[in-house]
Amino acid sequence: MTHKINPNAHRLGVIRTWKSKWSFADKNAYKGNLKLDFFVRDFIEKKLRNFYVSSISFSRDSKENYIINIATSRAGMIAGRDGKGVENLIKDIKKIIKKKGLEAPKDIKINIEDIKAVYSDAGIVTAEVIESLEKRMPFKRVLKGITENVMRERGVQGVKISLSGRLGGADMARKEFIKKGRIPLSTFRADIDYREGRANLAYGVIGIKVWIYRGDIFKK
């Protein structure tokens, strides 16, 4: 029998790395660091839900600085005028840390990475699918249109988008997917970007899964 494995977790240590790096963290602080990353990630995902955020990663340096890296296609909207958006976000994060009763880091920094090739990033594509479905666009048109845009992107060799739930408001839930090109899930060197998401509609929740194959990665 086969087992379904998250493509990102399947490639950890091969072509992927962890989203939380605590190179200089104390061994006894593991529990607190894990809680801190969990609550901060959950807050940022909800706060920036409509800002096309692709990924959120954390790191701690030797000076006990807490660094949050946000990859998005709308960097200017998050940063705001004169960086006030980032300052307000840091203030809100400090409030969440205090509310949860966690140990506050010495300093919090936010780095915003602007993604140029938006249709080669599964996180951005997932956000666009969610936005389109919540605007009540027909799901088949959404699947077809976004898939064509992804395949036009340079370097993309395959894409698969899956939707599950009460599609089109039907009484019975079902699953629909569209696939173009190759998606070699069993190949470790295959650079497959994978994301999951949820579209909240009036008649229920639609689950979304996106796979994008961007070629193979060969290391020396």
C-alpha cells in the first residue's frame, strides 16, 4: 500500500531546508521556541491573508535576534509607506507574544522578499485560487485559467491543482483536479513546490492543493 507524503517534507535535507532555524538556541528553550514560531506564523497568516504571502520562515542569530522572513508578491503593500507597515506588524507580534505569555526575543526583525516569478510559486498560485473562488468565479474557469498562466511561466515543467468540497454549491462534495506536464513526486531531486489552502465560501469550505514542478536540482 502507498502513503501520501507532503512533497516539501519528503525533500527535507535533500533540496529543501527547514522553515525554522535555531542555530544558536539553547537546548532547554525548544518548547518555548516552537510555541513562539507556531503562534507568530498563525497570526501573520491571518493578518496578511489577502497579501499573497507564499512562505514564512524564522531564524535566530548569535545576538538573540528573532528574524522573520516573509516571501510575497505584494511586498510594497506589506511594507507600507516609509516602512510603517512593518513597524505596525512588529508591534502586533509583540502583543501576541505577551498575550500568550511567552518569552519575548531581544529584538524582532522582519525581512520581506519580493517574488517576481509569481506563477512559478505554489503559495502565490494557491492565494490566487482562494481569492478567485471567494469572489464566486466558476471553479472550472479558475482551474483552467490559472493552469495556463502557470505553464507559460519560464522554467515550469508541470502543474497540478486539486479542489475538494461542495464545488459549485452542489449538495454532494466531490474532488476535481487539472494537470498539465509532469509531476514526478517520487524523485528527490525534482523541485516540486507544494502548498495547501482553504477557500471559505457561503456554502462551505473548499480545500485547495497545488503542485508546481520547476525542473530538477543537481548538486555537486
